Amino acid sequence: MNKRSGASSTGKYLNTGNGLCLNYIDLGHPDYVAVVEPDTAFWSLVKKDQLGEVVSGNIIVDKLKIHLKDMNKEMETLRFKLKPSAVYFNPTEQCNLNCPYCYIPSRMRKQGRHMSWGKIDEAFQILKGYFGESLPERQKPQIVFHGSEPLMNKDAVFRAIETYGRDFSFGVQTNGTLLEQKDFDFLSSNNVMIGLSIDGPAEEISDQTRKNWNNAGTFKKLLKTLEICQDYPLLSVICTVTEHNIKSLTEIVDFFHAHHIKNCLINQVRCTLEGGRQVKPSDSEMAEMFIKALDRTHELFRQTGRKLIVANFANILLGIVAPSARRLMCDISPCGAGRCFFAVSAKGDVFPCSEFIGLKNFKGGNLFKDNLSEILNSIPFQIVTKRKIEDIKPCSKCAIRHFCGSPCPAEAFEINGGMAYPGAFCEFYEEQVRYAFRLIADGKENDYLWDNWDDNTSEVFRF
């Protein structure tokens, strides 16, 4: 007698045997609920009074089965087959600020080293060689000078941009306090993306977290920097949300919009280190105030015709309407750390992500001493790249697991002592997804996304 290789069910019915699993989600919408097939991230909005008709019989099963293979392949590629194409490069360990939530340990920020131009040149030659073999010829890898504060080592950073402009596209993430007009002129003439960190619309709010080692705030200087960079098309601003500014998010949106900022990140504070955990707002308050801020961006768009894209939410929205079009790889499992990008410290140590730089157990090797391909396949990297949603409870049974991804692995590891745990803001992500579906139900999703976001995308299946 031959043993069967699996259950005998033919998969004829939903939610039994080998049948497709469809979950429904209450969106808080007056007319619609969502039904989701979690493994492929397929979804459909259904009128509440038609839900029973849709999930009974074979209305959805027969149509969905035709496209299931293509949707599974797309999700498999997104999750497991992408190659690194970006590097978060720390040209110095030092920072002139002492933000309480920083994920870089204070001893490094205060007393750390700069990477010399000679070492940066050597590092870029190694990276150029690696990407030349791993990426298609026409794909230009990206280097983001990251922190601590990269402009503490300004001369070496600018020399690298000038020397390797044909080989890489560049970005600089800065606290803005060291950026002068001549610096902006150089960066803009070389088409360098600039990210500024601003945590509030006014001095009394922003300066609670963005302050130097003498406890002096930086908001006045940031205003001058913002004026220098205003209307630069490659400018983005990051606001880190803590208990200090959580109630001011709508005012922050007004402030950004008034300064003609087109792209921003309103990021929940990362809780990798204790400093971040001490200023963490609650999930529920984060969700409530964040959604109010999103509503405000839409009001301003309707009033003025100018969009302010909140990129971290836009990424969640893209994860629903076009999973492979998302631009940030934090909100997928496994996340982009070690898969789509990696980080290089000022010592040349290589980590899956900048978030791990203060965690020595996640050092995969050293760029100057070890083979980069072997580093990217090292045990510390594999611990991160093999963290997948199916191994995390309660995420493994969550209908929206591929819209969220249970970020962040560094955060989950430090808070809970292991990778098989959720990150710090589960309810916040849950409410973002419900809000995104409400926007789709009301036909408003394009108002929250970049213009032409759907170029080079195609629709697999519409139900």
C-alpha cells in the first residue's frame, strides 16, 4: 500500500482541507469589509451585505486559483530572492548631538572614530567590485551616508561623492546642524538625496529630543538648514515620534507642508536600545495621532493641490495595492536587512542594518578583512535574513502578515531576547492597514501615494 503524500482534500471549499484560506477584516468602514488570502496577500473589498454570498460557493475560489501560482511567485521573489543593492555607510562613529532615543551607543557617538579618506576609498573599491558582479549592468547601487552624523567627516564624504559619482547614487542622512549653503550647493549639484531629521514644528517640542551634548537645542539652526534646502526635489525629512511630540503630529504636518516638503517619514521611535524604550508612546496613541496626521495631509492636499507624502505609510499602502512596488523594505518578512541592503560601520564592520551597529553579536565580518559575499552569508546575517513571519506568534496566523512583516528584527531581539517575536508596535501597524483599506474603499489611495507610483507595474488579477 502506497502512503499518501498529503491530505486527500481537493481544495474545493474555502477554509477547509486543502482549500484556500480567506480571512475577513473589519475595517471600521460603514459599507465594506476586506477578505484576504494571507499567503499571497490577495485581497478584495466586499460589501458587508454581500459577504456571505462571496465566501460561500465558488465565486472567488475558481477565479483565484487561476492566478494563485503567479501571486505566490511574486511574493516568493519579494521575500526571498532580492539581492542587496544599497549600503548604509557610516563614515564616522561620532555625532554632535545626543538624542535620547539613538540606536548608536553614546560612547561611540561621543568618543568614536572617523573613517579616513584612504579607508573610504578602499571600501568603495570593494563595494564597486561586489556590486559589479552581483547586480545587472544598468542598475546603479546606492550608498547612503548614515549616522551617527556623517557630516562630522564632511571632507571625506564629499570627496567620495565626487570620486564615485559614476558608480553609485548617493544619499546623506543628517541632523542638519552642520550643513551650510556651500555644502548644499555641492550635494544638489551632484544629485545627492538629502534627509533631514526634525522632531517638531516649534523649538519647545523639537528641542526636547534633538539637542547637543551640552543639552542645547538645535531647532533654530534646523530652520536655517531647511530654508537652504527648501524646494530641493531630493529632500526628505524624518520625524521620530516619541512621547514628547506625539500630540503634535498634525502641527508637524502643517509645518512640513508650509516649508514645501514633499516627502517625509513620520517614524515611530525604534526601541532597540533602552533610550528608545523610555520615550515610546503607546501603540493606541501612536495609531490615533498618526492617522489624524495622515488625515491632515489629505486636507492640505485638497486645499492646495500639493502632496506631502508620508513615506512609511505610503509603503504600507503600496504593500496592499502593489506589494512588489513598495520602496522601503522594513515592512515585509524577512525584512530588507541583509537581503536588500546592509550597513558598514566606521571601522569597516558589516551589519545587516544600521539598527544592529550597537549590537556586536550581529557583526558579520569586516569589509577590509573578510570576503563580502561570505559576510552576507554569515551566521549573524542568516539569523536576520531567515526571520520570517511564519515563525512568529501571533503573526503566523495574522491575515495582514504580509502587509506588516512584524518589524523590526533588531527591536524584537533586544526587547524579547529572540527573533521569533513581534516588534514593538503591532497595534499601530494593524490600525494603519485598516485605515489604508478604508482609503481604498473610498477611492482615495492615490492621494497618499507618489505621482506615477504605478509606472512599470501590471495587474495580475482583479476580483
